Amino acid sequence: MAQGKLKGLQKKAESSRAAAGNSKKTKKGQRSIAPKKAAHIQHRSLQQSLSAKINNSIEKQMVSAASAGKLTIMKHVNTDSENKAK
């Protein structure tokens, strides 16, 4: 008996009912409820548009800095070795 396969250890396929039940569970992450009042809706849309403009501005600045060659990940080894030699 010890040499044969164990039938109890095999995984069973998930049934369609179980899959449907798992899909109803809430997802991880922050929940946000859409505003209902007109003033809140206007404030939220203004906030979203401002954040989009800020993000676009930052991305443009990063692209221009990267294309100019200002951004580097590694330190300049030449300047460090020259400073130590002096």
C-alpha cells in the first residue's frame, strides 16, 4: 500500500459554483465612494484634472531631463578617484 499513489492527495477541479462565489469577494485596496452632491462632484473633477496636469508636467520634465543626459543612476567613478588622489 505504501508504494502506490494516494488518491486523496489529488486536487479536485474547482466547480463553477465555487468560482462564482469567489468572484463576489471584495478586492483588496482602498475603497472610494463617488460623490453625490454637486459641489463635491465639481471639487472631485477639479482635483482629478489638477492631478492629471501635475503628473503630465512631471513626466515632461523627466523626459526632457533624460533626453538631455542629466539623469544618471551610477556615480561618476572618475571624479571620485581623482578627488582621493589629490
